[in-house]
Amino acid sequence: AAFAHQDVPFERLVEDLAPARSMARHPLFQVMLTLQNNAEAVLDLPGVDATPLPAGEPVAKFDLSFALAETFHTNTDTDADTGNRPAGLHGVIDYALSLFDRETVETLAERFVRVLDTVTANPLQHVNAIEVLDPAEREQILGEWNDTARDVPAVTLPELFQAQAARTPEATAVVFAGVEVTYADLNERANRLARLLIDRGVGPESLVAVMLERSIDLSVALLAVTKAGGAYLPIDPDYPAERITYLFTDAQPLLVLTSMGMASRLTHSHPPYVAVDDPRTTTALEGLDDTDPTDTERRSTLLPAHPAYVIYTSGSTGQPKGVAVTHLGLPSLSAVQADEFAITAGSRVLQFASASFDA
């Protein structure tokens, strides 16, 4: 199709497509490939001997430009029958030095030749069967750079936290605004709130929205939802009202954990809420058991395959989309991050991003 329309003027393309302009790049494309598939013209001047001279280093007009030319056998070849028959391709690559170095471009050239060799050897094969990488590159990308597998047990987030709380009950788990909370205290507070949530119908595959400011209560709430068996949906209180309403409408959470101050932003069309700092809530929590909830108390057995939380994308390319993350992947993630960042029992980890950040 491209060759069929090769005579369309460039100005016409720009006029009809009206692409967004930027001084940083070409308006229509950044990579160009040209193919000269006609026999090279021979300059023959009677009585004149001419020698071609190099034109010097070109200036890159595009980010990356492939210029290919088909070569032909000449009638001076040993076999006269090969005259003017195709003899292969040769070409050059121009590239912007501000974007590429020689090593990168040479690698791109090797991959391009590999694709051409593969396609010419079997023109009928599917595109997804074409091997672009050589064995060494494939091993580096899939093996060396992705050697993140860890031998970890298939457990749930509450089991992981409860095991840590049993090992180091008096160690500091969370620090906020000068207040320190131990693993034992955080575990007990989350257990009481989890039982309140279970009484409200929360269990495996239930979704609970958590709309709280950064605080100790936020940590308690997130942990409590998973202990009840549910999955939490973190909602940043700074979100515009329209986005909050969209998340409630799209995700359909069973209820919302929030504060009395935040509850004023909820309307009758939003899910029911529990304000963790409401005196009625704190009184109810005081009368609940602070031991770890069991599957007998939950609506059903909590499994590693159940969702632990739901995160919505930023929506920068359209409507935000919810992604459910199961308990199954969390032990592996925890083990990898502990190894990569050398996290030990004495380490402190700064929670800088919002709890709803889709990282």
C-alpha cells in the first residue's frame, strides 16, 4: 500500500492528517525506510574518466533512517546469463546522535538483517514466528534481567503479617507523625476492625473501599480488610468528586472505610460507610476479640488466589481501569524487594506515594 501511494506529495499528507506539531520530532514519522529497487544508472561520459567522491558525513533528517538499494549482476560476470539479475541488498543507516549510539544502531542493523533472512527463507510464516533477537539477547532479557523467581510459600497477606507479628511482637511496625505502633498492637487493632467488617458481610471476594488520609488508621484499615477476607480499594481523598464517584460506580464496593471528616463527601448514591474515628465505631471495636480471625469466622475460606486489593490505573489514556491483585503474588514481591533493597529487621521504608498509586 505504501509503494502504491509513493507519489502522494508530503505537503498533502501533512495538510490532510494535520498532526500535532512539536519542535522535538518530525510531524509524521520518526523512522524512515527507503528502497531503491532499480538498476543503478551508470555514468558514461565519452573521453572522460570520473571517480565518485564521498559526500561527507550526512545530517540526520529523521531519528532513524534506513536507505537500502538492490544490487544487480552485470553482464561482465562470468556467467552471462546472470546479467541484470538481482544480487542482493546493500544499505546505510543514518541516525540522530542525540538519540542513538553506534553500538545500538549496529544491534538494530543485525536484528533487521535477521528478520530479512528469516522472511526470505520462509515467506509464508506468521509474523509472530519471526525471531528478532539472537539467542544471547533472548537469554539476557528473559533470563539474566528477569531472574526474579523466588521459592516462596503460597500464603495470604494476613498469614504473612501474623507470622511477622508472632516473631517480633514488640518491634515497630509503623511510624507516623511521631507515633510508633508495634507489630502486636497493629495486629490486634486490625483484628478487631476485621471482625467488625465480617459482621458487616465482608469476606473473600468482597471489595471494601478505603478513603482515609495518610495515618496509622490507614494502615490498620488496609490490613483489617484483608484479615476479613476482602480486597481493599484505596481511594485518595484528594481525588476530584467526579473520579471518586466513578470508582464507586465502576467497582461497586460493599462499603467504605473512612473518617468522619471524609464522610461528609459521600452522598446517598455512594456505598454505606464506616467512619473509623466515630465514637460509636470505637466503642464497638473495644468489645471485639483481638485474636487473629479464622476461616470459621469468615464467610468462606480465604485462599491465596483470592483478590487482596484492587488498584485503578491513572486514566491518562482513557477511563481508569481496575486491576485485581491476588494474595498469591505478594510473597514473591515481598521477597524480591527485600533482596533487591537489602531490607532487614532494622530497616525503615518511607511510604511516599499515595496508597492508591498504580505502581
